[in-house]
Amino acid sequence: MKNTLPLAAALLLTSACATNPVTGKKEVMLVSEGQELAMGQQSDPAVTAQFGLYPDQKLQKFINDKGKAMGAVSHRPELTYQFRVVDSPIINAFAIPGGYVYFTRGIMAHFNNEAQFAGVLGHEIGHVTARHSAKQQTNAIIGQVGLLGAMIASPRLAQFGEQASQGLQLLFLKFGRDDESQSDELGVQYSSKIGYDASQMADFFQTLQREQEKSQTQAIPDFLSTHPNPADRYNRVHQLADQWKQQNGNPTNLKINRDQYLRLIDGIVYGEDPRQGFVENNAFYHPELKFRFPVPAGWKHQNTPQQFQMADPAGKALMMLALAPGASLDEAAQALVKQFSLQPTDSRRVTVGGFPALAFVADQVQQDPQTGQQVAGVRTQVYLIQDGKTIYVLLGAAAPADFPGYQPTFSSTMEGFARLTDPNKLNRQPEHVRVKTLKLRSSLSQALKTNGVPESRLEEMAILNGMQLNEQVNAGSLIKVVGK
């Protein structure tokens, strides 16, 4: 038996070799192309539900047209590529197996020409054509890599905040630097093939780098966080772009299309959209759904269209708000108990903020891997609150030993749920990118001030424009500013 296992593994790996579409080399691949396509089809609804689609038809048409043109010249032209602009302020672009590519409105707002967009689009298509996700999954299977959810609390509590399947989590394993460098190379190749100046992609890395350096307290842009050193990457992509030009007769008609792109994104939502909920002065407000509740001081928080999550800084306790299934409080409770394998220890009817509610404490029962005994893995405080036909679930979770210390915080937060009536909060509007035409030649700094940008936001707007504040801009030039 001891000799059989390595032999079986060797036979499996030998039989699982496949030719990489980009390199043409044989490599171990435990995920077939059919499985890859199925994963994308199954995961796309979860991704779009997590972020929400950004409702701009002209922007969606633009990304579809450019994406399909690029897919046709890629190493996997037979794939039916799908392109989405998702409603997130995060500066990010990502791809999942099967040809699904996503750009956030946050990254679309920070591009300053079509060529920058095209380079990043080629980079993401490169992840698909080189089968990087499938390779990551193969490595995970072989190495038995554990999965970590995207939650802001500890992995033990992540099940309550992470609604996506483990399969979806696996799709977002970070690519290695070799994969990222290969995708940069493919981004140069693909964007150049459809007529764009790929050196502009390198310039966009400077925007990302400046965004990272703007504030040490802010998270770095997601698109930058797992990638090679930006300075090295900037130089390498410029070299790759120059090499492609030399190898293809130094074409002089490669497109940048700055003005066309800026007019395309004129009016795009910038930053957080308060209509989808926002935190201010230790409270969460949702203008569209018209409710509010307190957020514990110092707790981290994360808002998505699916749910609002909160976690204490130590990661030992989690709270979340989401919509609950069912037409009644009892139906919602039964569905929740089944979803999370909960065993309620008590249940009581209460009124919260004038709304009928059901509150209970429940343990999630798990099997101890060593003894096989049923043990309480996580203890939860649950409030189900009904507003007409809508039922909300507020759930707090902690380890049984920690639960007593957190229960007062759970209860005070959940019992603070109330109708939102403050007109200042109900009428809060997002900021939008506004494209302005300059009347006079001046420095960018002066141009921004002339267009109403306060001193405190000059550097932020310079980064948004991909320029330096002392850079000269000509009369007739277009620049981006931000306003309601």
C-alpha cells in the first residue's frame, strides 16, 4: 500500500497533462476546459450578485466591443467571452475561468484613455488564455491549499459573511508573480493587435502606485495588491511595448484616444455610492431601504449589495445584515437555522424600532474531528426584523467562550435598528466624475482650482487625471473633476 499511493499519484499527474494555449508547452492540469467553462457559468451570477452591475449601457457596450475584438485575436479565440462593469468603487479588474472578465466602475473612472483600458483588458484576458485560474486550482488540489474567504473577520466566522461557494473562493486565489508578468506581456500583445499604444498601460501603473501612496491608512488598490513591484512593472511593460513596435514595423498609428474615453466616462459614479448604504458617525444608513442602525465604535465594516458586514478589530466577533428568505418571521427563522446548521436555545417575539421581530440565540453544531462528538462551533445572536414584505436578518457570531463578552454589543446594535427619516441622510447623493474643457493654458493645479476643487482634494484629483499638479495643460484640454 505504501508504494501504491505515489504510483497512483504519478499516473494521475501523467494522465492530466495538457498543452497550454499560450506557451504551447505541456503542463499538469487537473481541471479540464469543460470544467473551466462550467465554473465560469456557475460563478458569474454569484460575482454579479456580490458587486451588482453598473447601469450604464454605453459603458457596457464599449467594454463588450473592445473585449470581443481582443478575444478574437487572443490565444483562445473560440471562447465566448463575457464582459461586465460592476458597481464597486474599488480600483480593480479580474477574470474567472471560461472567459468572464470584470471591471469595477472604480477602475474605469481612473483610466485616462482607451489605451490604458485596453492594456488592462488584455492583461485580464491573458489570465484566461493562459489558464492561470485552472493552474492555481491544480496547484491547490495537489498541495491541499486551504481556502480563505474574503471576510473581514477570522476564518472561523467567515461562513456567516461569505455567501459564495468554496468553488468561487478558489477562483480568487492570488496569482503568482510569474502569472502576473505573463499577463502583462499578453496585455501588451493583445492591446497592440487591436491598434492601441500598449505603453499607456505602463503609465496607468503609476496612477495605481500614487493611489497606494496617497494615504498609509488606506488599503492599496486591489489590482495592485498581488502584482509585481510597480516600478519594475512600469519599466518592463514599456520595454515590451517598444519591442512589439520594433517587431511590427514601428507603426505610427497606434491609438490612445484620451478625449473619446473621457467623454465616455463623463458622469460615472465616483467613490462610495451612499444610495446603497453608508457609514457616518458610527451608524449605518440605507437611504433606498430607509433604515438605520448603530455600528460599534472601532469595528471594521464592509458593504456590498448582498450584505453589510462588521467585525471587531481582533477578528473574534462578526455581525452582518442581509435580506432573509421567507414570507414570515417563522419561515425566515427556519431557513436560517437550516442554512447555517443552527440549534436555537431560546426564541422570543420582540418589537424593534416599531417593527415586529423574532430574536434568538443559537449554536452552530459541528463535529469534533478528533472525538467525533457534536460540539458548539460558533454561538450566534440573531434578530429577524420584518418591514412589510421585507425581512432583515441581523446576525452576530463569536466562539462560545467569547460570546458573553460580545452579546451586549450584538443586542444593542440589533435593537438600534430603526426607520430612517432624516432628510439629510435620505437625500444623500453620490459624487460623479465631471469632464471639463479648459479655457486657458495653466498648471493642472490652477485648472482644478478654477473648476472648484478645494485645496484638500487637489492631489486626489491629480491622481484621478494621471497627471502631476505642476504639469501644464493647454486651452481646450479635457480634465476630470468630481462633483454631485
